Amino acid sequence: MGGADSSYQDDLDYLLDYAREDWGGLSPVGAVAGAMAGQGATLEQLTSAMLAVLGDLHDRGAVPGDLVEQEPGFRPWPGEKDEHLRRIEAETLALGRLPETGEIAWLHDPSS
């Protein structure tokens, strides 16, 4: 089981590095979620896995937001983690599939 945990940690580290250096889209998060949920997972299972990854990223400083014209180019969403995850869940289910990069939200660690 340790191998799976370290692989997930590697994926999280990669996503965090991306969110610290730039604005990350949700497509790579969806790829990690797909690997977690497994072959043939339903949209609900995929969404649940994606929310788990996003929750872990949020706990480490990578928050959802929107790209804006004004510096610094990223505006974190107002509210708390639970509100962010509920919004992403609702918008993902409305899409009917996992979001691609540029859809729903961008991820960034504003403290980096």
C-alpha cells in the first residue's frame, strides 16, 4: 500500500509545484482523480476523487480562483474550502464530465 501512497504524494507535489509556479488548470487534477477512481468510474466517483485531491491541495495552499486582467493575474475565490469544493462539484456535475484546463477554476498558491 505504501507505493500507492507515495505515488499520490508525488502527484500532489507535482500539482502543488505547478500551482506555485503558475496557474494550474483542473485537467491534471482530473487525471490524478481518474487514476484514483479507477477504470470505469462513474462521474460521481470521479468527481468525489477530484474533490479529495482539491481538498488536499487546498490544505497545502493551492486555492481555486479566476484569472483576471489586473496584477497579479489571479483572484482567489471568496469563501472557505467547503464552499469552494461545493461550487466545483456543482459545476462539474453540470458539465457532465471532469473539467478541462480553463474550465470552472484555476489553481494557484497566492503565498508563493
